[in-house]
Amino acid sequence: MNSESTRKLIEDLGSGDALARYRAVDALSARRAENFDDVLDLLAHGNPHQRAGAAEILGRWRDLRAFDRLVAGTKDADVSVRARCVEALGSLDARRAQSPLLHAAQDAHPEVRAWAVDVLARLKGASARKILRAALDDRDPNVRWHAVEAIARGEGKRAAARLVPLLNDFDAGVRALVAEILGRLKFRAAQDALIALLRDPDYQVRWRAADALVALGDGRVAAHLIPQLQDADVGVRWRAAYTLGRLKAKQAAQSLVAALDDKDAHVRGRAAEALGLIGSRGALRALRGLADDNTLAGSLGAVGEIAQAAIEEIEKKNKSRSRKK
């Protein structure tokens, strides 16, 4: 070993203190020239923490001299070591590492499978695609989540029809991600399934479904969002107001005026903003009633200021309509 400081850092890699290990990884990563052999040897002979740290460092260095040792590490007895080796091989040369990565995608532990799926997404071969598609049915939700993200990234709109069934996945995180992706891909065939998700028990899924439907330009979403202005969850209420404004849903104006009396400032602010976007003349009196509301609505600013901006927007639209007549 080259120095006392190097010995101390290698010792810290094996520490039970996660912060000490993190700092050791960063410090050793900055000393590639003098420490390559020490770190490579550590991957084979260190304790589990040291082996995992060594794999992470070697991945950062992207030095192909470590390739064979990292491949061997994908069969290590320790889960974290296997996962870090898979991650590192993706940084070195995923194509060359395809065979061990395909094997890692069948690992008994979901952390290793998830990393393998993430790295295999960078490849375009039939074998990698087969593994990724099979991972959509993995028993672990985190693996399925990574598979959805990977397939969408690699196949784009061609993958959309394959992803639609996962809108019914038992894991809320997977459902939310699929809804977001289908909106991003503008996959109109998913509209009815996305509308059904507006009644999902998980509020984040409902949000993602609403955002997706807005991206698809589906006006039917407004009828499902209006009742959410009275939801018990404040996040659901302000998100509904926000989305109705983006939809410029005129049929929501009366309910949004009622939301100006919401006990939460963020909801009041979003409702005022939405009424401005809709251009609802019938809301002017209620908006003027918020002039003295100095409560902050998050990053939007004071509710009174938001209401004033909405008033100005409505009056501007009214003048424009008058000129056209």
C-alpha cells in the first residue's frame, strides 16, 4: 500500500459507518493512479463493505483492466457486492458484459436484478429485450419499475401497448410511473384506462393519471377532477385546481370559486390561478374578495397577489373578446 492515508481509507471502506464508507469511496476515487492495484485487490480479498466500495470505485474509474474482476464479482456471495459490480460493468462496457449481465438479471435478489435491468436497457440486442420484457412480470415491484423505465427509454412509443396492463399493477409506484410514461408518449389508446385511474386509492397515481390525460388533451378528465376539489387531502385539492386551470375547464369555474374559500392557502392560490387561466368573468367578485389575503401559497406567493394577477388576466381576455366583436 502506498501510504498511511491510503491504508486508513481502505480501512474506512470496511467500516460499519455508512458515512465513513461514502467518504472513503470519494477519496479513493480521486487517487486512481497510485491506488488502482490496491483497490482491484480489495475487490477480491476485502470484507463485504470493502468489496462493494471497491466495485463502486472501479466503476467510477472506467478502467477496463478491472473488467474480469468485476465480472467475477457479479457472483459474489454478498448482494451489495454483486449489485455494485453490475453497476460498474455498465459504466465500463455494457455490451462486452452482456453475458454476465443477463445472468445477473436472474439473480435471487431484487437489488441485483434491478441494476441488471437498468444496465441491459443500454443494449439493443434481442436477448436484452427479452430479459427486459420478462422483468415486467418480476415478483419485485422495484424490478418492474426499472423494467418499465428501461423499456420506455429504449423502445419509446413502440413499448406503450405493452405497458398499459401495468396500469393495474398492485404497486402504486409502478402504476404512477406507467401513467406518467403513457402521457409522455401521447398514447391515446390508454385514455380509458387512465380515466379509471382517477379513482385510484393512491393520490400520486391519481395525479400522474390526470397529468397524462392533460398531455393527451382529453377533456373528459375535468369531470373527474372537479369532485377532487373537496378531497380530504390538501395535495389532491390543489393538484386538481392546478390541472383544471391547465385544461381551461370552464365547467369547473363554479367549483373553483368555491375553492377560493378553502382553509389551505395553496389550494386558494391554485384555484385563483386556475380561474385566471380559464378567464371566468363570473369569478371576478370572489377574486377581489381575496385582496387582503397575504397568506403565502408556497412558491406562488401571497394569495392576494395571485388573485390580482388572475383578475388582470380575466380583464385582459375580456377586452380581447370585445375587440373581436
